[in-house]
Amino acid sequence: MVARYGPAAGASAESNRSGYSPTRTMRTPDALHGAFRGLVYLWLGVLGSLQLGCSDRGSGSPARPHLVVILVDDLGWNDVGFHGGQALTPRIDELRGQGREETCFYAFPTCSPSRAALLTGEVPMDLDMVRGPVNPWNLRELPAGQRTLPETLSELGYQCFLLGKWHLGIARRESWPDRRGFHHFYGLLGGAADYFDRRRHGGLDWQRDGVSLEEQGYTTDLLADEAVRVLEEHDRRIPLFLMLSLTAPHVPLAAPAELDAGLEGITDPDRRKFLAVVAGLDRATGRVLDALESSGLAEDTLVVFVSDNGAEPGHGGSNLPFRGGKATTFEGGLRVPLILRWPGRIDPASTSDRPVWMPDLFATLATAAGATVPMGASGQDLLAQSPEGEAREFFFSHQSGSASWLGTVQGKWKGVWHRDWAEDKEDFWLFDLEEDPTEKNDLAQLRPAVARRIREAMIEWGDGSGLLMPPGPSPQPSNWSPPGDWADLAR
């Protein structure tokens, strides 16, 4: 079933009172709260559209654009066809031809920090989102009270959907997406799950608005099905924010047999399985683009396609020609594909090579919707003209196990610092990204004055952010056992 914006043909008013008809009986007051909230948000969206001039009754188009974000998981630089790799991604390549690629776009080294940056516009280190992963046995979460993009958009009359992966808070009910601004949520709370039964650590992690679901099918296809239904049934006069947060191609890798077609010549079994999963996310992307066209929403929609971090080479992904991968601050862990498409506003088949990063997506989406982004914010509107000669400074961090990583980009200079706390070993590298974007040549010894300046800036920043301490414990505690249903974790 799908969230609706008015009674379907032949449906009773009672069945659509909450905006959709659930597939299972609501089991908890939280689910009833969600149903009432859905009705309230529906009317707020309609009233906001009228009061803020969001509908054009002549064309049926909103004055505010629809916003569709396709966020994929662990897709590397070399895992799309338009970068010349082995990947079979015709629909993503097509999207690239219709929009603009930011060729120097930086995410953060792992999943949750990038998601936090996109949804808040803040640097995730300032949100304490880099000290190990968000897991069901800890209380890591997006800080309570931190304003989110869907909260901002809701005030402008948007209906906000999250389909797929959340990974920004599990253990407290207040940290779930429907309490952080999304009107409707269909997907998983954690970082990954089996692609066919949606289980992780032995427990089911799959729900719609707080109601756990047992469903047949492949996760990527189920999320695409839901996205298509939302787009086809959406009242185009109401501005829509749809975030399709796919788990692909995150481990544990699995794909239907038909997605292997065309990959027979790839002899590395890990690479072949990875690219089959990528083919599935490409198919899902194409279905979303087709639904935008068939529903008449495409011309009024800003589409963003982006990966949350670089790929894991050990699991079949590729970041070539860049060095390193996920969970490092080398370019391979940070530089990812980003495409923006907005007909009439963004030139097709265009590129921009300015350095930009994940908080800029919050600023871009919020500004496109008509919100005001405060001066001094971490992100900048990617659709605005950048001042000539503008120099930006980026910092990155990752901590897990016994390892700490820091990274900074300052103009053409890139610093990378790594410490292994268990072995008491520290390394620092300096790179000139203009001459050496693939980080092959360490210049720390050849340019000592620059190395000292960059390293001191990085250490000062890391110390001020509390990141020069050993990472906190993140392994699964020996006395923790998974619930049969992850929705029971915070009830």
C-alpha cells in the first residue's frame, strides 16, 4: 500500500483518514500517533500550498519545485558507466547527460556522517556523528533538537517521504525518521539488512511508519515500487520531497539472477556480484525517472543523485583512479558521483569542477524550496554562482576500532592524518590535488613548510573537535542479543 493524498476511487473516507491504508493492524500507540500526524501534515501541506502560493491552478504545477534525492550506499567513483568503468548503469548515465555533474564532490568517509550532513547542512563532526557507527546497542543518533531538512520543508508546505535506509538513530523512538520531520517512512532503521528477507543480526528491520512488515521481494525493487507509487499518486500541486535512500550496493551483497546479465566477462567474483547490485540500483533509478515523466512531475523537479561515501574495494567496489576507500580520508573514501538535474535551470550534459561537499546539498535543496540558509552555514547553494577566487576549507574525520582518520582540503592542498591507537602509530601525508588528484606523491618531506601549516591546522581543528582521542567502543557487546523485530527496540 502507499500513502495517498485523498481518497482513492471507491475507497471509503475511513480507510483513507490517515492518508494511507496500512497492510497490517496498527499494534502500538506510536502507529496511531503516526496516522493522526499524517492527516495533520496532509492538511498543513494543502494549506501551506495555498497560503504560500505553491499552486498554479492554470498548470497544476507548484511554484516550489518537487525535490527527489536518490542517495545510494557505498557507490564508488569507478562504479558508474559515465566514469568509464565496468558498471552497467545506462539510466544513471542518461541522468548524467540530462544534468550537471559536480566532478569534485566530497562526501564523508561513512554512511551516518554523510546522511547527517545532507539532512542538517552541518559538519557531522560537530554533531558527534563520527565516533563509530550507529548500532542498535548504542545511543548514537542525530542530536535531539537539531533542525532537519524535512522539518524546514514541511513549514513550506512540502510532503516529505523517506524510503529506504535511515541509520541516524535506532535505540530511541524519538530518533526515528517520523519524529525528525518525515511525514512517512518505509524502509529500515539500521545501516544494512539482507536484500531478500530484510534481517540484520537475526532481527527483522523493515517497516512502514512504525509498523513492521514481512514482505517478499528484493529490497531495491521494493523501494523502487514504493517510490513509483508515491510519484504516480502525488497531487502535483503540493510540493514533494522524496528521499530514496537505497541500501545498494552496501553489503551483504545479493542480487536476482537477471541482474547478472552482461557481466559474464568479469572474472573477479566479488566485482561481478557488486556490479550486479549496482545494476539493480540503476534499474531503480530508471524507474523513478520514468515515473517522474509519466506523472508529469519531471519538469518541476530538482533531482539529486549521490553516493554517501566511497566504495569498499575489499567487497568489489572501485574508486579508481583515486586512492583508498570507505572509512578513510583519502580521495577514494570521500570523492563520489553527484548529479543534479532541474530542467530549465541546470544545463544538460554540463560539469563543474569546483570543490564542494555534502552540507552543500542541504543548502541547495532548502534554497530551491524557498527557505533561507543562514550566513556562515557550512553549506552553500550549488545552483548559485560561486564568487571568483573563492577558497573553501573542508575537514573530514572517521573513527572506528583502533583507527582515527582526519583529512582536510585547503585550496589545492590535501592533508591526510591517520593514527592506529592500538599500535601507537601515526602517519601524515601531503598532496597537491591540482597536480596529483590521485594522491600518488606524498609531498610532506619536499614541502615541509606547507606540510607543517596543513598538519597544524588539521590537528588544531581535530583537537578542538575532540577527535584526537581513541575512538569509543563500537563492537557488539557480548551480552547483547538482537530482537526478533527491530521496531521493538524503542517501544
